[in-house]
Amino acid sequence: MPPRTQSRSVPAASVLLGVGLAAFFDGIVFHMLLEWHHMVSNVTPPVTLEAMHVNTFWDGVFHAGAWVAVVVGLALLLGAVERGERLPNARAVWGRILLGAGAFNLVEGLVDHHLLRLHHVRDVPFPLSYDLTFLIAGGVLLMALGWGMAREEGRYGR
């Protein structure tokens, strides 16, 4: 039996799962439970029923993107398992999931909050403190934690 090759799909799968899971967390917690913002709440403030419909539609588009990221991540992961590729240890996989989540938060925060100004973390008169906390804690620190965990590349099935 030939030796199992190192997986190339699992790192990408893990990062994509992190992206999708972070997007779901953002949408569920900030959009729905806390109602701090919606996808386009800075462009179309949800102060009327019609404006809320617009925001809900774009929240749905956002969640559809999260769903696609998770499905593609799972497909890559399952494909690697089916091919019998050598998988990284769970700590490295979780690290890449956190790396993907942090990268998503950093990019989404910079693009949606600052570049496009679609919304802020919390729609308050001075949202910068919330936005910066999100970028640092949810982006940079999460990526650093994930990167540190992912560096440990012990293998299953020795």
C-alpha cells in the first residue's frame, strides 16, 4: 500500500469552514439576536417596513454566501478523506478554522464597515470603537490564535 499523501485540500477546507462559520455567527448574533446592524443598514436604515425588507433580503444574500463557503469547505474535507489523504491533527484544523474566521472578520470589517460603509458593528452615533474592537479582537487576534494553532502539524495515523 503506497504511503498516504499529505492533504492539500484540508487546509483550504478548514479556512473556508472558518469563513462560513464566522459569517453565520455574524449574521445570527449581530443581525438577528442583538439587532445591532443588517447588511446594508448604513445605506438603507431599517426604519420603515420597506427598508427592513431590503435589509432582510441582503442579510439573506449574506447567509447564502456563508452557506456556500461551508458546503465547499465540507466538500473539500470529505474529498480528502475519501482519497485517503493524510490529515493534519485536530488542533491544526481548528487553527485554520479560526484563521479563516479571523480573516473573514478582518476583510468584512474593512470592506463593509470602512470602504463601502454598508454598516457598522453597531449602529450608534460613534461606531468607531465597536468597529475597531471587532477588527482587533474578531480579526487580528483570532487570526493570530488560529495561525499559532495551525503551525502544529502533527499527523493522524502514524
